[in-house]
Amino acid sequence: MTIDFNTDVRKIDSVYIWSKTHGFAGVLNQFKKESKIVSITPDTLFFKFDVNAVKYVPVKSNINIHYSLGYDTLEGMKITPDSIKIIGPATLLSHIDAIETKVLKLDDVNKPFSETIDLRTDSINPKIIIKTKTVSIGALVEKFTEGTLNIPIEVIHVPRNKTLNYFPKSMNVSFYTSLNAFNTISVDDFKVVCDYKAINKDSKYLEPELVKIPGNVKTTRLHQQKIEFIIIE
């Protein structure tokens, strides 16, 4: 049976409604004259429509990478494209916040790599159009090393009417970085502070915090977690 949406239905909000009362003539015209329509069941049909919308959602990697000993990446993995366009009914798109890649496992990685991987779209409603089916995932993998620098400690927010004496005045900070970046890192790239405002009546030590770290460092570690202090009134 053919239903003509120009003549046979009524629109209420986002729903088109065909009823036997309103659309009977359209049905009758599709039969030969000698045919007689006895009944129509159901007597009402509902057609729900939504406006097609466009949405960009991020690609979420589903990758497990194990680097060879002494190798890592500073920049992390890059996904190209990192977001994709999906088209479909707005009500369906509202439930999609990201699209995952299929599982990829790489072992003993010790050099730059680039892999093409499929997206997981099987569970997505077929009414949603996804033209991008694959993405490229890669990383710049380099040889890594650890270094240690002695960084001065600065105490901040000390009241003007008080003098604070603390020990030690500096501490060792270890950092993990690429071999290529190692010689570019200096003491001035780090900053360790203790906040006077964190002291209360039960405080016995100041707690150092690393507040400045160079961008070409992967991880850091403070060699000391407690700083002794004396407040002089």
C-alpha cells in the first residue's frame, strides 16, 4: 500500500498520523472498482520523524602497547582523524559521545609506528551514517633515559611579620625523558615550592610540590616528601 504524505496524513508535533477516517480515499483508489474494503486494521498508523543532524565525535583508542625496555614516547599516540562526522536523527546522535577503535595490541615496540585500524560501528544504529570507517594511529617512539637535578626549594605565602627557617634548601628531582631531549633540560625548567598556608597547629613538616615541569619530560619523582621548618616570630 502507498501512503501519500501530501494528502493522506496529518502532522502533530514530530509525528505524522495516518487514520482510516482521513486516508480512506487514498487506500480505496489503489483497488479495482469491483473490490470492496470491508475493514482496515489497524485504523491508525504513526510515523515518527526526526531532523537529520551532523555531529563530530572523538575517536577513542582501544590500544594496548608495550614498549621495549628503555623506549617510550613523549608526544603520546596520535589518531588521524581524531574525530569523525556522523549524520542521522538528532535523537540518536545525542546518545553517542565517542566511537572506539577495534582492539590493537603491540609488543616490544622500539621504533616509530603507524597502524591503520577499523572503528567499532557494529553496535551503532544503522540509521546513522558514518563515512569514515578507519583511522590511523601512530607514535614517535624514542630511546629514553633518567636524569636527576638538584632543585632549590621556595616557600611561598610567608607573612611579612614572620620568619621561616627550613631544611633542606634544595632537593633532588628525577625525571624521565627521551635521549634526544636530555641535554636540553636544566634546573631552571623545574620549580619546587612549599606553601606556608598549608601549615596548621598539627603540622610538623612542609610538603614540597613540583609546580613547574618542562614539556619534554615524561614523568618526575621527588626524592624527599618532608621539609623540616621552624617559625621565628
